[in-house]
Amino acid sequence: MKYPKTVRTFCPKCKKHQEHSVKQNKKRGRSTAHPASQSAKRFERKIRGYRGFPRPQPSGDGKPTKKVDLRLVCKVCGKMHTKVGFRAKKFELV
């Protein structure tokens, strides 16, 4: 999918439509719980010892497409905000 490098869209800071430059963020890895959180401690307690994994392992290859993470930077005020992601196999800024 081809997407323009500049779009005219609503800026929540200026409260009106302005020109925005578009940049694509890289997706990070799976978000995991903080090691000191209660859920992480509970999970560690469950898998300690000779037992197996406490829940079924996910099977399959996952989803065929990834959601695109777009950041819009207002050219007037410089405020950055995100756009609701959409799914695309190939994504290119033109």
C-alpha cells in the first residue's frame, strides 16, 4: 500500500485541520509484564520445578498481516499524535 508523506488532517493541539508529516514507527516485540508485577510472580511460581507450561501453547503462524504504526507530526505546532492503525502486508510512504 502506498501512503503520502504529508496529509492534511485534524490536529488535536491546534483544534483544526493542518498539514502533517507522516512517519512510520517500527513495531516493538511482544509486551511482557514487569518482572516485579504480581502476575509475573504468579507465573514464575507456576512454572518453577518439573511441571510443564501452565496453559496451552499458541499454535499456527499468527496473522498474515501486521498493523501499521503511523505517527503524524503537525507542521504548525510540532505536536505528534498517532493514527488508528490498519492492516497491510506491504507499506510504503510516497
